[in-house]
Amino acid sequence: MTMNPVQAIDTKYIRLIQQQQLELALIKAERDVALRDRDIAQSRSEAMNTLVDALIGSLRPFGFDRKRFLTTIRQAARSLPDHGPAASQHTVLFEGSNRFLGRKASSLSSQHE
């Protein structure tokens, strides 16, 4: 089957458009991954700020007020969502508070290392 010149040009441009659409879909997927990674990093940073603020707020002239620290961390954890990028803050708060309190890390957190 032979194509006339118009059909050949149409086929060429249709394939070019399909290739461009595929490339655009790949770029959008890469962008979505980058945005998700950025959101997770921002959430983890917020959790670290919460930990540091709780630690500073729990320092007393004669030591560290563990009860005040735990209360602050628990209040922060209750306000966090259970799904999405912000949910990663739960892990940071849990592991960070255990580290500050001198507790052993759980077996769950040791699997991530």
C-alpha cells in the first residue's frame, strides 16, 4: 500500500504529536514525584521544628521536664493527618522524642535504617 504525499505528512505529524504527548506525560510524572518528595521533606522539617520547640519549652533551670515535653509532642501528633505527606511527621516525632528521652528505637524504626 502506497501513501500519497499528504497522507505521509499527516502520518509523520501524528506520530510526532504522539511522541510529544508521551514525553509530556513522563515530564508530568517526574514533576509529581518531585512535588511529593518536596512536600515530604517540608513535613519532616516541620516535625523537627516541633521537636526542637518542645525540647526548648521543656528545659527548666534544674533540668528537663519530660512530662511537659511528652505533652507537647502528643498535642502536636494529634493535630497531624494520618494520610498524605504530612503524615510522615508522626514518624519523625516518635523517633525524635524517643531519642531525646533516651529510649531505645523501636524495631519498626530500625528497619528503616
